[in-house]
Amino acid sequence: MLNAVVKFVTKPLGFAQLRYASQGLPQLSSEKYNMSRKSFGSVESSDVNFFKSILGDDRVLTDEGDVQPYNVDWLQHCRGQSKVVLKPKTTQEVSKILSYCNQKKLAVCPQGGNTGLVGGSVPVFDEIVLHLGLMNKVLSLDEISGVLLCESGCILENLDSHAREHNFIMPLDLGAKGSCHIGGNVSTNAGGLRLLRYGNLHGSLLGIEAVKADGTIIDCLGTLKKDNTGYHLKHLFVGSEGTLGVVTKVAIHCPIMPKAVTLGYFGVESFENVLRLLKAAKLSLGEILSAFEMADFDAITTTTKNFKISNPISDYPFYVLIETHGSHEGHDSEKLNQFLEEQMASGLILDGTIASEPAKIQSIWGLRESIPSAGLRDGYVFKYDVSLPLQHFYRLVPQLRAKLGDRASVVYGYGHVGDGNIHINLTVPEYTKEIHSELEPYIFEEVSKLKGSISAEHGIGFSKRNYVQYSKDQSALHLMRELKQLMDPNGILNPYKVLPEVK
Ligand code: FAD
Ligand code: MLT
Ligand code: ZN
């Protein structure tokens, strides 16, 4: 067991080439969405003094310029009006802050790496931002079981590097890994690029420590794989997006680092053939298949154009990325090469390239992981993240292209086809309420008719809270409200998020 406390330096938002079409500040969320502030207390100078008595002057930000970045989300769709950012370093500090805020009815917005895509991580009005970035210590990594115990503000990529030093990997990987926190990942139940192989966080999360709205520390920080003693309370915090408690520590099961990684990148004629290829990959690659991703022509072309990177193969209507994680390099790359040959012969693959060298693997993954930010350079991006039965997976993309016509600069689809989860991005020159109201609730109605989920992995946050009913029955929503009332009776934790507005 490694018990050394490893501390990571928090990196700034690390998307090197990130650039937005608009240079100004986004519109205030309260105005854009015509919101009314709930009757919470307002932060007074006596409150700031109290926070400083716990954290010291340096970890209480009140200067407008210092606070600004914490008010704006990654997509630049939302802007809050917080005047205070608090940066605790310990669970006890989080507990004292929440206990005080609860008594004074001061609303709080927990924030991790602020890479969330549904506006959950930034305030709507003047909620206090509770930034977890200084809770960034790895507490232990068990060399045999692979159980990693760490604080919630650890950056995912740093944890993965640490795990790799000990022959493990983190069970999840996403394009935001250089900035997102493990606490944010747990709070959003992030999926990512290898869910197909390593499962979702409900399976990998062995234990959790969280602080309730009233400051009570809930210790469910077990490290056992099997533990059926009563209600599975840790799961309440998975995907609750900061509305039920603040996650302060986690225990995660890390899979062993694969000895061999191979990546194939293929051009495909039609979406039907993408599905045929998925079936063939499952049959031929079986237990070594670790990712099966797709992107359409517009997704790849927008990315190569905007980031001036090259596409390793020529133009095709669809692209598929297939990765294997195995234990024998020769064996695995032989399997993938044979797969490529067979599927070129069958006509499912039109062209392709296979990589087993880390640099080439990274550059192909880099292309895939840059898709989310590519459209931001061209205008305002409406982002949808839906689960659909595979036969309907791509259907909405042409439907939306037809609906918006030339009012959209580009509409594209990409995502985790192996998990039935498509991302649809629609770029328009600038935000208009008219286009917004043409898209919503239309898209959610369509998804609901097709028996899909309106949020596959990004969560509900602020921007989708009034559409949850398209994927949740009233009985389930009622229980969600009861749980919220039980755990946060004053509603101070991340108000205006997840639960639909009561009309
Ligand atoms: P934040 O954005 O800071 O917060 C997200 C939510 O969690 C908020 O509601 C916040 O209040 C809450 N929260 C954060 N920390 C805590 C805590 N310690 N306790 C309680 N609540 C907390 N998501 C996927 O699922 N799969 C992907 O493949 C994926 N790829 C992405 C790629 C890019 C380029 C970007 C920008 C985002 C991507 N995302 C993806 C979305 C996002 O990165 C994830 O949702 C991530 O898990 C958010 O982590 P974060 O630390 O940035 O959380
Ligand atoms: C992805 O799969 O790239 C992410 O979920 C981010 C996105 O859809 O924009
Ligand atoms: Zn995704």
C-alpha cells in the first residue's frame, strides 16, 4: 500500500487551443433564462470575515476580476453573479462553511474543474462558489487491489498519471481530463471514452466521503468491492450534480494498465455500416475491445479545419475509432489488422489506419477529443447528449439539419456508439431565442418518442432541468424532490439545478 500523500498542482483550464467565436462575456443566465432569485440570504462583509477566519485571506476571493472566471461555464452559455469564491483544503473546512451557510440560508454552488456542459458548475445568481481544486491529494493506492483513495479536487489526468506509475489506469477517460476533477466526475457520473470496457462510475466507485448541506460529514469511504450492508448511500451522490452534498473524498477501483494498446481509425460509407462494424468488432475483438467511437464527416472536418490538424485518412461520410486494451501487443495488433483486412474485404471499412505507437495513438485520440471544442470557434454551439436505441442513433442529425437549414453553420454527430450515446452539436453564427425555442423541447420530445434519454452522460445541471420529465416519470421526480428536501431542507446546495422549476 502506498500511503504517501501526493499533492498535485491545479492546472488552469488546459485546453491549449481553446478559442471562442465571441470574445465578450456571455449574457447573465438570470436574464437569458428569465429567472427569479429565490429568497436566500446575501453575502455580507461579516460573512466574508467569517469565511476568512476559517480559510485565511488568500482562500476567500472577493475581487471581481478574481471571481469572474468562476462565474462563467466552459461553453460560455451561462454566467452567474457570485461575489465570493471559497477554496477549502480539508473536509472539516467544507463542513464548517456549509454549516454556516445553512444557518444563514446562503446558497452555494460546488465547483470542480468547471468543464461541465450543462451549466451546473456556475452560479445563476449570487451563490457562493465552493471550489474544490485545493483538495487535491492522493491519499493511497493499493498496489494489489488497485484501490485509489483521494480527495475530490484531484485532476483526472493527474490521477491517471499517478495510477500508471503503479501499473494501473483510471477507469474513465474524457477529453476534459486535463481540467476536470474526480469529484466533478463522480458528481456528474461522467461516462467518457472507455465506458464500453470499464463500465460506469457506479461500478468503479467503492467509497465516498461527502458533506451534507448542514455540514454533517457522511463517511461512506469504504474500499471494498463487495459490501451489501444496507442502503447504497454512496450512489446517491453519483450524478447528483452538487445538489445533495459536496463530495470531498473518493475510493475508486483502478483497472490494471493494459500491456498493449492498439487503435484503428476507419472510414465508413453509411451509419448502417457503422452499426454492422460494431457488431463485427464485438464478435472479433471480444474481451480486448476498449472503445468504439464514431464521428460523422462534418464533425471531423470542422475539427481538422479549425485546429489545422490533419485527418490520417481521406474523406468519408463516417469515421470509426476502435481501440483495444490487451496483454499481448503482437497478438492484439494482429487481431485488429485481421479485422481491418476482413472488413475491407466485406466493404464495411473503406479505408483505415492502425496504430500501436503511443505518439500516433495520441494524435488520433487528439482528433477525436478535439471535436467538442472545434465548433466554439465558429459561433454559438447548441449541444445535445442523448442516449438512443442503436437503430435510431443517428436519426436526429439529418432531421435537425433539415429543420435548421442554412440558419445553422454546421450540424454534426459523434460519440460513444458502443454505449448508444450520441452527441449532436449545432453551430449557429450567434445565439437567438428563436432557434433555441425551435430546438427545445423539440429534440427532447423526439428523444422521448424514441425511448431514449435526454442526457446520456453530461447531466441535467441548469440548462436541461425543465426537461427532465421527458426521461423521468413523475413518480421518480417526486422521490427526487423528497430526497432533496431530506438532505438539503433549505435548498442551499446548487439551487436552480437538476430539479425542474416549480411553476
Ligand atoms: P464541474 O464542471 O466543476 O461541475 C459539474 C457538476 O458537478 C456541477 O453541478 C457541480 O456543482 C458538481 N460538482 C463538481 N465537483 C463537485 C463536488 N466535489 N461535490 C459535489 N458536486 C460537485 N462528460 C462525460 O460524461 N463524458 C465525456 O466524454 C466528456 N467529455 C468532455 C470533453 C470536454 C472537452 C469537455 C469540456 C467536457 C466533457 N465532459 C464529458 C463533461 C465534463 O467534463 C464532465 O461532466 C466532468 O465530469 C465534470 O467535471 P468537473 O470537475 O469539471 O465538474
Ligand atoms: C465527448 O464525448 O467528446 C464529450 O462528451 C464532450 C462533448 O460531447 O462535447
Ligand atoms: Zn461524450
